[in-house]
Amino acid sequence: MVKKLVLYDQIYNFSSDKERKNLEYRYQKYLGEKVKGFSSTKIIFKKLRKYDNRFEIEINGPEEVFVFNVLKKEIGTTINFEDIREGQIYKGTMIDCGKVGFGIFVDCAIMNPKTDVLLPLHSLRNQLCNGQNKSLSQIISTYDFIDKFPVYIEIKTIDREEKKISGVLTQEILNLFKKCLHENIEGVFISGQSKGQVKKALVKTGHLRDIVSIERFGFLEHIVLLREGTQSPGIISDIGNLLKKSKFSAIRPNRIKDICIGNVHKSGPGED
């Protein structure tokens, strides 16, 4: 029986049919790497949905159940609103950063109906600035949050009548900020390019030696952690010329220290 699913990753950052096809080809190779060794089972790309830029695929072959489960675990899929439960953890990307003052919305691929998860301002204050009464714009500026910034969230409340969901950041994403803070290293978030393209740009500019790791959160979302003493604005300036139309943000521990005055040296960003 053919398995069908809609993948979590969004395909964007193209302005022509040629660029779209190139991205689709590279994404197909990316999926192929996830399930290599099962050549008798085929992944068929049905379409790239226009309203959310996600692929609908079919899986057909003797190992279709295995391949289905691998893709669901490694890539992720869309989720029906009725299946969301409090306490569950999902990955997502920030959207419309700064458009409202009461929090940040996160696209976790929740459908039927399409519902984004709200990270309320009071939770962001508790988790990212030790409970201080900072405005959302201050928090966004300090952490340089932009659209597509990747996070993991835990669902806290679900209003099934109003179709609203709220959540908090998980310890996994908070630990990323803590690592930068405690080790005094900076990071660069890059959206709109595959990991291979990011690495090529780092090699070409001679900056591969300046990085600790490239953390992939999605096909087109990555956070590059830098060696101590390497500054993110310089990296962004150099590789930005090669990664056209990509979006960048800088994770800078000195800014985080400024907003987390008080017990930052003891804890830094923490749980809600």
C-alpha cells in the first residue's frame, strides 16, 4: 500500500523556475541520503504546495513502512491540529518576528486548521532574560531573532474552540544560547541555503577553520557555531556575498549578557 505524507521542510528562497527545480533536485538527493540502501522503495514527489511550500510525497515499495518512519523521524511531517497534545515537543521556525508585541509565533507545520504556536512574552522574559521586564523588541534585538529562526517548543496550552496554541522554548534550544554564553563563542544563523552550500561558502572564504560546527535544523536552516575570538558580523559579511538572497542573524554572547544582568553568570537563559 502506497504511503503518503507532507514533509515538514519548507522549500523557499527561489525567484525563478530554474532555481526552484535546482532546489527540488538537491532536496530529493538530501532525502535519498536519509534512506539510502533501500533502492527498491521509491519516493515520488507529487507537488510542492504553493500555500506553505511543503512537498507532498508518496512512498512505494517493499520497505515503504520503514522509509515512511525514517522520514517522519528524521525530517518531520505536518501534524493535524486534533493530534496536538499538551507536553509534546515540536520543532518549528519563527514567523512574523516583531509584528505583534505579545509574543512570537512559530510555524510547527500544524494543519487542519493551519495554526501557529505562540511563545508568549512572559515566557520569553522568563526563559531568555531571567524574568526581567524587557519588551519583545528588546528580546528580539538581543537574540537577533528573524523569520525562519529554528526552535524546539513544548506545548503548554491548547484552546480547541478558538484554535489557539501556546508553548515555551525547550531546554535543547536554551542550551544553544547557554553554550555561546558560557564558552564565549558566537554563532551565525543562516536561512535559505542547504548545508552543502553553507560549507562551500565557508571553504571558499577561508572561514572553515573558524567554525566549531554547523547545526542543521532543517534543509534550509542552519546555525554555525564559531571558534572563540571569531566574530559573527565578519563571517556574515564574507559569506553573504556568496549566499545570495539568504538571511542571516548573529548570536552574540555580549548582547545576551547585557539583557541578562543579575544572575546571568550563574544560569543565563533558562527554563520557564
